[in-house]
Amino acid sequence: MKSLENEPFTKISQKSDIQVSKNGLKVSENRTRMHENGLRTPRKARYRKIHAYTKSLERYKLERERRRNVRSLARNGLKQQEIANKLGVSIRTVKRDWKKLTRYINGQFNRQVWEINAKQREKERLRYEGLTIKEELRLLRKDLRALKKRHRL
């Protein structure tokens, strides 16, 4: 995409459909083009090139290492101010890193819980597979009794 930032300014009449005449400003009737099928389509607009901010790999690695340090220092029982002083960053940076870490840790925990539940569901499915309805009911009653006993204790 071509950038328009370094191009010289052009006259209004060259860029748009506004024309200057003796009677004043006049808008051109040719704002849309006709296609072969009879439908009108708007002219293509010119857009400026947008530069997106992207984090460099080096900066990403530095942030990841700092977060590891924040996590290890927090495990050792240091407070936010002490962690910030030790790493040479602001308290706000430590808070932001800790917030990202907790999201990551919670996500890992939730994933592990999901995997354990999936294994248990598969185990239960295999346990009841191949049984008749009567045998399944007998096994279910047995499981319910065991659950009731476990919750009473």
C-alpha cells in the first residue's frame, strides 16, 4: 500500500469530485461508476498506510524473564515494593506482570482440571460400556450409595 504522507498536496479539484466554477462550488455527478451489469460502485478510496506497533523478540524475551523473576521473588515472600526495587522497575510494572502471571497460572490450572475431568468421564464411560440396562442400574445404585457414605463422613 502506498503511503501518502510524503507526497505534496494536490488541489481539491484533483482529489475529489468538487469542482470550482464561476458560480461557486459544484459537486460532480460522477461520484459512482456504472458497471456492465448496471450497478453503481463507489470509487476506490486512498488510505494512509497504518503502522502497527509490534513488540520485538528481544523485548518479549526481556519481559518474559522479568515475569519469571517477579514470580520467583513473590514465592519467596517479597512484597511488591521490594520486588520493584530489586528488579529496578516501578510498582505498576510489577502489578501488571503479576496480573498477566495470574491469568496464565489460572489458565494452566483450568486446563489441568479439564484434562482430569475428561479422563474421569472416559473412565466412567468405559466402566458402563457393554453392560445391559439392568446391570447399569445396579452399578449406578452402588455408586450412589458409595457417594452418600463419602459425603456423610
